[in-house]
Amino acid sequence: MATNLSSRQGSQPLNGAAPIAGASQELVDVLQKIVRNAGALLDVDNCSVALLDAGGSSLVTLAALQKQGRRPRHTRFQQNEGVAGWVAEHREPLIINDVSLDSRFKRLGRAPVGSMVCVPLFDKEEFIGTLTASSPEKAVFDERKLRMLTIFSEQAVLAFVNARQAETAQRQADQLEMLINLSQSVTTRLEADDLYRTILLNVRRLVPAQRVIIYQYQPRSQLLRPVAEISDESSASGQQEAHATPVKIRESEGESIHINHTKSLVAWAALHRHPMLRDSTVETQFIVPTRHEDGIAETGATAAKMTIPLVSKETLYGVLVLQRPAAFGSEELRLMRNLGNMAAAALENVELFYRVRADQEQWRAIWSASSDGIALVGVDACFIEANPAFGQIFGIDPQQVVGMECLELFACEDEGGHEAWEGSELCMIHRALQEGSALPYLEVDLSIKGVSRSIGLSITPVLLANQPFCMVMARDMTAIRDLMRMKANFLSMITHELRSPINAINGYLDLALTGIAGELNEQQREFVRRARGGSEHLYALVEDLLLVSRADSGQLRLNRSVLSLQELIANSVEELELTAADNGITIDMAVPGGFPRVYADGTRIQQVLRNLISNALRFTPSGGSVTISASVLEDVDATPDGEARKSFTVQVRDSGGGIAPEYQERIFERFYQIPLDHSGRTSGQGLGLAIVKMIVELHGGQVTVESAPGQGSAFTFTVPGIVS
């Protein structure tokens, strides 16, 4: 049985109610009844039961027949001392017919003894004690009485086994209850220091230890650093209770252990993720750091040690170390392994808690410091939260934004609401959540505190399983809007002012060509024609800039009228035929006769034609050709009533070097130019095709390109507007 008795030499009486620690009074009472029955059956006055103590070197009398009113004597004797000691040492029964002739007999009291019989008590193959009977007469015991006493010894063994099982069951129940309480205690600790203190105190309650240390594992440095300790040395008295012993939460770099330390028991347990036991009486290559009174670390093997790795989900969080003079048992190891699993799970929770808290603090810092307005909007289109910048942009306290409907803040329901929401049956928030993807960036003009502000909005859905919401990012674009308008107005003003002198130049050049100022010779006429062509090119450039500026300022409007497409194409060709002749390029027109009249903005369509033809001439080598063709396109599916919608299609095809596929997607962007080694003779300003696309789409049409390197290019635009 597990005991905590201190060793006593010789046969001496023991005082107190518990002669062996852990021997319950119930066991003593049962054994006392057995010796009474045995004494009565054998007709003797002396009968006793002695059990082996925890050390295994001494027998202690637990029950004995006594005279009326006399308390039983609890004597202790070594295994080789007296008759019972001989039986304990040799593990076999013994009958002595005359004790005076046997040297193994040792008198323990004043009662006369003539003969004795003693049988060993075995639990399976484990020796646990002796059952002894004596008589003042000689030759009283024979084989028959030995068998009778053996039967009583079996009863004593059964009583002992039952008592030990009951004690074990009670101890395990107490330990289980303590582990449950410990589990509840550690799982509620989210601060590391509180968790360390709770673990250390409960370790001392479960397993007696002089010193308990928690090492924390740091993966980056691969060091095991001691972070908490409880020790009898740290208290004023070594006899204090565990809860009264102070717990040290400390950091000591000098005592850190590398996980690959070959002679450290702590490092070995951490590296192999397996508990380790070391007996103080056994030579070992492993060492565990201990401390002098002055705190300087040393190594030694003066105490038994147990190291428990703290592992959760295959992740090492640290090592728990216990130290005491006496060796640790398997039951204590089992307890510490269970506690280590709980402690590791609790340390994992603490680490996750710290990580989440750090992420929240970082997110909050970004949330508060962001210069962009950020708000969260729920599925009910109401604001959940907004950062300070969002409130500043909209001139409202962020706390007041919470709970407000986004329609109210963005003035979606006001008369003449902004175009971004016009024609949409769904709120932008609901649309983003329904589509599950971020909406295109948009800018809206809002009146905030009586001032017109331009706000750029990005709406991104966050599709959480339990609570989806949208993140709305807002940026005040008022200054940029005003700057762009100023630039557009300035450009519009400059280009408008340039039109008058250019028109005057064109007028006088036309007059000169008519001969009103006198006849021109052939060379003079050539010079004037070239000046007239350059003036037309300059006028076209001014028109392009004016159109871009009007489009940026939102002032671009179409002036539609019924007109002849053949005349528009002919005028465009006439403006550029001199350039074509200079470069040896032939311009062909393939427009069928009697082409129907079209309803469009003639000035803008001619601008489209001029830009496409000019581009074709620029990228066609000498000797090449440019062909302009037109046709009528009927689309039955374009109208709900089944009546075909007629559109006119114009194609400008050249025999130039063509355009590589990687450039075709970007040639309609503003100011984009194909690299010079792929272009041709000269490059423009990168506005021509962008203006073509802008004008065609403003008419409700579309423009496409078909091209391949070395095979020329064909630009086609289609515009609805054929007059029936």
C-alpha cells in the first residue's frame, strides 16, 4: 500500500489511530474480526495480522487479540526480525512447536508463548503481510490448524484487496473531481499569468512536489524559457500549504534551454513530445537546471524529476517540470499527463486570445487612423459601424451613423437622385450581396450641409455565414472634381478661343485659292493648299481637345439632323487626300449609290471618319491603300415589336502593318500609343480612337477592330439612325 511512514528501527509501538498511512479504520475493524474468529476456531488467545509498509522493509501489526479493555499494540519489525519477519523474508508458512528451542522466536510481550504458527498473506504474487497465532502450550499447532489459519489468511487478503480497491476508487474519484474543477478553472483563464498560477497551484494539490516550473516554448528561437515557478524554497516555511506558497511569474534568460540540448531532460521531453521520469537514486545522463540560494543556475541530480510536455493539436507550448526527493509513481505520471493535456489546451486558448486581441487592436488602429471613410452596412441596408473619417466626410458623428439607413445618408430617395442609382430596382447594398462581388467604383455628387461634394464609393460584400454585410469605403473627391472641372473649363476655353483664328486662317486661304486676290501660279497654289491642309489638321486637333474637355465636364451633347452619309465621307476624304497623295497612298470609297439618309450629328460623325482615315494613312506604308465602305444593317431582335431596326455601318480598311493582339484591347484608351517599333511612320497624340469610341457610343453604337500583324487593319463602327 502507498504510505508516507518514516522508517523506524526495531520493534516499537506506534501511537495514533492510523498505524499505516492509508489504512482505513474499516480495514482495521475487518482484520480485528478475522483475528477474533481465527483465535476462537484455533482455541488460542493470541492472534495478530501484520501488513507490509510502503517502504517494503517493515511489518506493522494492525489487528491482534487483546485482553478485555486493552488497546491493541501496533508493533513494527523488520522482515528478518522474529517469526513473522522470517515468514515475510522467506514467503512460506512456519510452525514452531517449542519456541524456546527456535532462535527465530523473539518475545514481544510478557504473555507466555510455547508454540506458534505463521502464514504469509499474498495478493496474487505480491506479499502484503502475515497472520500469526500462538499458544502458551507447546506442540499445539499441526497441519490441520495450519490449513484453517490459511483460510483466515485468505479472508484477510480479500479484506485488504477490497480496502485497497475502495481506497484507489475513492482516490481516483477525488482526482477526477479535482481534474474537472481544474479544467473548468484553466479554461476560464485568458491571461497568461493567471493561468500559470492556477496550473502550478493545482499541480501541487494533485502531486506533492517541492518545486514546479513551467517552461514556455518559443518556436523562433527554439528556446524553452521558464515563465512561472512554485517552490518550497520561496516560502517562509517548507510546511506551508500549496495555496499559501507564493508563485513566481518571472523571466530569466539565463535559465533558458535550447530544445536540441542533448543533456537536458526538459529539452528531451519537449523534442520527443513524451513525458520523462528521473529517479534521484539512478545515474542518468540527463540534467535539469536547479538554483542556488543566490539564484545562479546549476545542474545536478539531487532530486527525482518529472517532465511533462504541453502539447495540443501537435503544437508544443512548453514543458511542466516537477521536482522532489522521492521518486514519482506511475499513477502520478498518469495524473500529470492528463493535467498536461488540459494545460496545453488552456495555453492554446490563451495564445489564440492574445492573437485575436492583437488583431483586433491592429484592426481598430487602422480603422481609426484611416483617412478613407469606412462603414459596415448590414443586409437591412442600415449602418452597423463607421470610422471617424467616414463621419467627417459626411459631416456627421460616427455614432449617429450607426442604425441609419444608407438611403437616407446617400439621399437615394430624394427627387432627382444621383444617376448611379437611377434605373436600378435594387439598392446597391442588396445588389452587391446578391452578386457576391464588389461593385464598380462610382462617384456621386451629394449636398452635405449645403455644400456640393463629390464622394467616391467602393462597395464590397463580406459574405459571412452568420451575418453577411457590405463594406463601404468613401473618399472625398471634391477637390479632384473641382480641379478636373477647372482643367476642362480651361481647355475648353483655350480650344474655343483657338477656333476663331483657325477659321479666319482657313477662310483667307480658301479666298486665296479662289483667286480673288489675284491669280496664283502653280507653285503658289501648291503652297496655299498645303497651308490649308495643315490648318485643317490643326482645326481637327482643336476639335478633339474641345470634345474631350466637354466630355469630362459633362457638357458633351449631340446635335442630330438628317444628312447624307456619302457627303460626310467625301468631305473627310477631301480633307486628307493631299496627305494620302504625299505618301503615295490610294484612298478608295465603296459607298453604294442611293444610300439612305441618316439621322446623326454630322460634325461628330465626320470627326469619327477623319480620325479613322487619318489613323489608316499614318500606319499604311507608301504604295498601300485605304478603303472606306458603308452598308445598311438590319437587326430584327433589337426592337420588341419585331420591326427591324436599321443601322448604318462604316468600315475603314487599310493595307498597313496591322496591330498585334496584345495592343488591340488598349488602343481605344486615351493617350495610349502603340510602341514605335510596331506603329509605322509617325505616332499621334493617342486621342483619335478614344474620341471615335466616345462619339460612337454616344450615338448608341459600337466600334470594333479586326487586325493581324502584316495583314492590315479594319475599323468598323455601327450607329443606329437610318431614316425610313
